Amino acid sequence: MLIGYFILREGLLNGINWHASGKLEAAFSKVYGPFVDLAKAHLPGWALFVVGIATILLAFQLIDRVLPEMNSDSASRRSSWLKRPWTMFLLGCIVATLTLSVSVALTVLVPLAVKGYVRRDEALPYIMGANITTLADTLVVAMLQHTPVAARIVLAEAIGVTIVSLFILAFIYGPVKRGVIGFDDWLVAKNVRLAGFVAILFIIPIALLLSGLAFSTA
């Protein structure tokens, strides 16, 4: 975040004036529009949320079914490339680009972990990669705005996240991995700690939202 703020403050992206044409929005409408319009025409508004959740769960079930069970041969082949941080980083980038959601990209890890394809410590580079390319859809939406400032903000954030992620992978991945795994073990050791951590995940966004409203009315 600090890197992105520095980039914007120094005006390093002022020369960028990216705008997406209406043709891009029309292309998305042609792909997803018929399914969405069909659901809207035959279902009440509240049911659309249920249909969306059911669609996601069905997709995850299909992913779980197509993944073969692990054996000694497949485990040895898996270990030859899934244990490489840069490979997992690239895989996270690809999956988040295809799903356009870091939440969905991370949920894909669940069947992979259950099947034995990915261990907890091997998932860290995957998560780092997903955190970068999940901003692709946000960038597209920003490019549809009338002002180029929105695209610059998203791009600055993506650049900042990329710089930090590449630095960690290249120089301090080992210590960071041990620190994250150690913190995770400490966190889940007691339910009180886990509950407090989950509460913080809710409190911080609410606090930031309220602070923004307070400054806007001041």
C-alpha cells in the first residue's frame, strides 16, 4: 500500500490514460448476459444469490471429481514442480486471472489439499500470485470510468503488491514461510485466538469505512 501511495504521490503514472471501450463491456455481456438474463426473468431477486452460491459449489464439486487420487507415482511427479515457489506463484496468477476472484482462487486449494496435491507451506506462493492478478477485473472496471485516475490507482496497487511479492520470493521466502506457518500454528492452537483474528478481519474494514465517512463529512 505504501509503495502504491508513493507511486501516485510522485505522479509516476500520470502519463497513463487507459480506457476500455464499450466493445469490451459488450463482449462480457455476450458471454454472461444470456445466463444472467434468463435467471432474472424466471427468478425473484433473492433467489439469484442462492443460484450464484449453488453455481460456485457445483464448480468446486466438479473440480474435486476431476482431480485423481494421489499415489506414490503421482506424488513424485507432483513434488517435482509443485514444490517450486515460482511455479506455485505462476499457478496462483493464472487461476486468479481465470476466476477473477482471489476468494475463488484460494477455495480451489481446498480440494487440492484434500487430495494431497498441495501442502500448507507450498500454498504461500500460490496465494501471493493470486493476490496480484485478482486485480485484473478491478482494473477493467476502472478503465470503464470516465476519469483515468481510477485505473492509475488500481495499477499502482498492483505494482506495489507485485514488487513486495517478488522481493519476498527472491530473497526472504524461507524466513517469511516459517514465520507465517509459525503464526498459523499459534493462532489455531486456541479457539479464543482464532475467534479474535476473525473478529479483526471484520473490524478493520468497518473501521476504515467509518473513518472515510468521518473525513468526508468533516
